[in-house]
Amino acid sequence: MIEAAKGFRRLKAHKRLPSLRAALLAHQAECALGAGLDPVREAA
């Protein structure tokens, strides 16, 4: 593991990951709620 760790890079925006996660969860919830509202959209 120590040898492999030498090849790892730190994610530059790691402090912003919680806001990314929140945005993705909000988008997922929006898509889940809107999925059954438009049957024509599902057919396309």
C-alpha cells in the first residue's frame, strides 16, 4: 500500500465534494419525482 500511495494524487477540489454530493442528490430526487409525470416523455 505504501508503494501504491506514491502514485495517488490529491483531488484539488476535495473540500467541495459535500456540495457536489448534495447537488447530485437533489438532481436525483428531482428526476425521480418528475419521471411519472410525463408519459410522452418516457416514450420518446
